[in-house]
Amino acid sequence: MGKQFKKMSFISNRIVAFTVAAGLLGIFMTGSYFYQAVRKGAAIVPFVVMTVCFLLLISFAYFGIACPYLRWRHKVEQFLDGYLPFEEIDSQDIMLTPYTYLEEKKISEILNSTQVVNLNKRQAQYLALQNQINPHFLYNTLDGIRSEALIAGVESVAEMTEALAAFFRYTISKTENMVAVEEELDNCKTYFKIQQYRFGDRLRLHIECDEEDRESILRCRIPKLTLQPILENSIIHGTELKIGTGNLTIRLGLTQTRLLIKISDDGVGMDEQTLERLNEKLGKTVEQFDLQKNEKSGGIALVNVNNRIQLLFGKEYGMHIFSMEGVGTEVEITIPIIKNEREWKKRSV
């Protein structure tokens, strides 16, 4: 842990240095006074009083300041190493400062929030599932199916298998949290291609982009798997339930500071009450939203995407839904413009 703090300076180190210097100065002054008193034959009662006071001061500094601080530091080290829950730190009778107490209370509230617990649980479940799937085995199997399909002359099966492999490769193997818009759009096209084998010509995808900003838009960085879950939601709850051809449209544009993405469908839409409830969920903070209570009430994919955006960029970003029953639905997403990894790291800091 010492290597991490090598180039940093801390007020606690200055307090220790000041205390040591004051102690040495006190010892020097007391010794000097005693020497002068003995040399001149003066009374040593003031020296005894001064020594007792100095020893009491040292005892208070050790038992009242140093020991509580060392206990606190030991608990923090155990927490950082994963041996203690944060509540053990927060439950101490003596805190460093009032502001430290408020900071630890806030951290405790965040760590104990239902949403964080559920997110950790879902992440653990996802990682457990991911570890059970050997990506190379999956890709090799899909490649083998594709080869057999080509040999048999069944090109549709070969193309579908290839699309499925590309989709899994992006979803499972690509580990970056932030990806280019172009990569997200390519994944949407792959997912749509897979869905077309089910719906055929009943489903159409349109991607519209401001031509003058096209290059800048495609280079923008957004959270991985932001668009595909919304596209999937539009198919399941919108166009799939519609009689006839369904159109899905992804529109992208830029303002001075924001990337605007609109995903719309001309499906069945939703009534005002359903729309209001869904936007109310999106308006809740991460701490307020109870994942387990809302999981069965629909819109969980949209809420998850919205929560990820707000956790990364703040409450001023996220999504809003517009819909009219029998006409269709539009999901509007706002994300800050991030063009490269340096901007993203700077913003994270």
C-alpha cells in the first residue's frame, strides 16, 4: 500500500511531524530548566510540576489521539483488504473529524443501497454465467455449424450462424465499457439480421445521421450495449404486436455538448398511464429504484440502460420515452460528447 502513496503528501504526516517536534522541544526545554535549576541551586518544584504536566500531555496525545487513530487506520486497512465490512469503520465511537463522520455516513448509505446490492448480485450472476461459457468453444461450434451449412448448400443457416457468432463475440468477448457509436450500430445491424430470419420482410431497420456530423458522430464513445437492448424492446413490445410491416429507426445527431440518439418504431405504442409509469421509473435515481420490485412490471431493459448512463455521466443525462397508442414509440437518449479515451478518463476523474 505504501507504493500507492509514494508521490502523495498527507496532513496526517504533518501532524505526526509537528507532534514529534513539539515533544522533542518540550523534552529539551524541561531538561534545560532542570540543568539550570541544579546549577544555580534553585527550587526544583516548578520542574517537577512541569514534568508531570508534560507527561500528562504525552499520555493524552498517545491514548486520546494516537491510539484511536491507529485503531481507525487498522480497520480501514482491513476493509481495503476485504476482511471487514464498511459498517465496522462507521460504528466507531471516536471519529477523526465531523466531516469524516459525514463522509463515512454517506459512503455507508451508498454501499447499503438496494440498487448497489442488486447490481453487484446481477454482476456476480453475469460473471458466473460468462465463466461457464467458453467463448472459443462457442465460436468454434458456430463456425463448425456454418461450415456444415455451406457444404450442404444451406446459405441462410450459414449466414444466420455467422451473425450469431458476431453478436456473441461483441456481447461476451469485447470487454471495453465504452465503445464507438459505429461499433454499437454494427452490433444493432447484426442483431437485426438475426431477427430478420424470424420476421422476414415484416421488419425494417433505418439508420439516419446528420451527414455533416457523420464522422464525428460515429467516433463518439458511448456505453457498450446501449442501443441493442432498446432496439430489442422496440421489436418485442412494438412492431412484433403489429399487423403488417414494422419500421425501426435510429436517428443520431449532435448539439454543442451532447449526442442525441432517437430510437423509434411504428408499432402499437402505449397508453398514457403506461407511458407515465415508465417515465416515472426512468426519473428515479439509482438509489430509489428497487430492481426486484420493478422486475415484473416491465421496462427493466430500458431502466437498466438509463441507470448505467446516469451512473456514468450524471442525472442530467439518460433517456425519455414518447409514445402514442396505435402510432408508435420513440426513446430519446442524451449522452455527453466523448470522442476518445482521454476525454473519457478525464471525465471519470
